[in-house]
Amino acid sequence: MNNRLRLLAPTSACIVLVAGLAAAYPLDGYGHTGIRRLWAYDPELREELGGPALPAGALHGYESVRLHLLDQSDYDVDTTDPELQAGLEGIFADRDGSYSIAVLDITDPSAPRYGALRETTAQLPGSVGKLLVTTGVFDALARSFPEPADRLEILRGSWIVADDFSQRDSHSVPIVDVAARTLTHRPIRIGDGFTLFEWLDHALSPSANAAGATAWREAMILREFGARYPVPADEWQAWLAETPKTELTELSLDTLEAPLRAVGLDTTQLRQGTMFTTGGRAHVPGVRSLASPKQLLRMLLRIEQGLLVDEFSSLEIKRLMYFTRRRYRYAVSPALNDAAVYFKSGSFYRCVDEEGFECRQYAGNSTNIMNSVAIIENPAVPQAGERQRVYLVALTSNVLRKNSAEDHRDLATEIDRLIAGLNR
């Protein structure tokens, strides 16, 4: 490995990569984060550089993102609301039995409504597990850097170069050359460099596996070296090479699970156990990954309560989830065009030989997992006298032989309609 890790003062002439024609974080957040992709996706440059067309709900300012349940730190999901529960049962009555869901309506933050179906059914989280990686990074930062300003400096300034941990990942990423004012696309290559904030942005927005594995490793390095981070590359590389793999596996799991256990989440039903890349797994062997809708929903709840690590971390994680890209799956519902959507999706499919069946992407006949977690604020900017619907959703499915993306879209429409009816 030939990584170099150093503090970088971001400049306008640097190269940036993010996966997909898209990303999260509010587009006016460049000055706050130093995430250079945000410069390229600025509304004034988006048409010139070929950025995505965005719905109205994706144009929130970063200072407009807020946490809704800071005064409800003792609340947890338990008893279902009869009306919400009945509505969910009606929506799913004729759908595939693999669907599981948990919903929390916090439109009235003083009286949350909870409803769920098969909410303890656990399955592979797919890329939703990158939210756990992000939480692990923020927890590792908080352990050694108590002051949020110091953590922000590390996020903005730590320069991390892609190495074999990032390989292989087929996701194409947009490459922004600020000086040349160009935008192109390709997978992350060994030698590409980004700040820690940018790696997290890559992991959550375009869901780059390279970023998920690299960010997880950085969280482990933070846990090991503490306030000395960022340490010289040769030092952490020697530690990685010399530490027994069983110890690395234990550290990788604790790095992600400790902040979840600290806020009462059940890590027997919420775990990212395996690195997202072959290169990452070669260094750090993994264990089984799994997630249930109830624990995913409780994680979203802890964000809104400002309890996922702490208030600073919860707010930044929520901003990183803000969907500023071409929407898909659950988030593409027309009912959410004007909504602020904080979103992460994950999928995994596998095919086996079957007469008359042709394997297709996201339509496996052996496994066909599709998961969505979302915080919805609809509309993003209410008009005078208009009530904003605010609710959390964790939805999982394993519908074989079909791409469930359209079903997830339709479910988003029906659930938004249900929430609207409960809050007239």
C-alpha cells in the first residue's frame, strides 16, 4: 500500500470524485464541508457541467436541515398507533409476504405515531450498512476530538488516498476538475485522493463500495490512534499488517456497533459485518451482516433526537443523507417531489439456474433484497398555513424474480397519502 494521509486545505483547483451523477448533502454546503462535488452541483453550474436535474425538494439549504425530536430524548418506539397500523395493514394486504416495514410519524413531535409489519425480520442490509459506517466514523471522531470544531477540521482536512482497500468497485463516479470546469465519470482508482468528508459523501450518496470500505478503515484507524489522527501512512499500514486478523475483525465490529449499543439499539438485529470490497475483506475478515426495519427505524429516530453519537454528529449524518441526486426507488415517488428526502437504499441479488429464467439485475431468483430508509419532510418548505408532514420509514423486501423499485415507489406514494390523512 502507498497511501499518504495528510491535512489538506481544500482549494478550488482540486480534483474530486463521487459515485454516480449525484450525491447527498445540501448543495450550498461547500463552504461548510469542503466537499468539492457541491461546487459542481451548484444550481448555477449544474446545466453547464451536466449535473442532474433535481426536484424542488432537493434544494434545501444546509442550515435549513434540523433535528425534530431534540426535546423527546426519552421516547422510543413500542406501542403501535391503531390508525397508522390499520393503514399499513391495508397498504400491504395484497403485497408479497417478504415486505417488512416500520413507520414513525413525528408530524406532531409531542405525539409520535408508530406502526409496523414484520418489523423484526432481519436480512442483509446491503448499502444501507454504510450508514453504520458513517456513524462509526463520527463516533471515533468524538472519542478523540470532543470539540465539534476540531472534528469538522478533521473531516474537511484529512486527505486520504485510495489504495487496495477501495478495490474493486464498478460504480462510476463523477470527477470534477474545478479549474477546467469539467465533469467526467469513472470508477475510483488507486491513487485518487479525497478528504474524509468526501469519502463519507461518496459512501452515502452514490453508495460507492470503495468509499464504504475506505471510510470504515479510517474509523478503525481513528479508534486505534486516537487524537494522533491523521497518522503517517507507514505507521498505520504497519499496524494493519502486524495486527492479527481476528483482532482487526473485532475492532471493525466494535467501531460500528459501540455507538449503536450506546443508544440502546439491538446489534443482533443491526450489524454491518463485512467490508464492501474484496480488497477490504482481504485485510479485515468479516461476519454476517443483517438489519431489521425496527432497528433501522430506531437509528433514524436517534438521529432526530440528536443522540446518534451526539447532536453535532446526528445533524451532520442527516445532512449527508439529504438526497440531492436523480431520485430512484422509494425516493422517486411523485408524491415526494416537493419533499426533503433523507435517504439510503441498499440491494443484493443472487441467481441460481432455473429453467426458463433469465437472471437480471435486481431481479434474482434466489435472493433479491431491496431496502430503503428515509426521513421525509413534505413539503420541504411549507406555504403559509400548510402543515409539513414529517415521518421516518424503514422498508425491506425480498421479492424474487422482479425488480421491486417501482413497488417501492408506489409504496412511498401510498404511505405519504396515509400520513397526510392522519394529519388533516
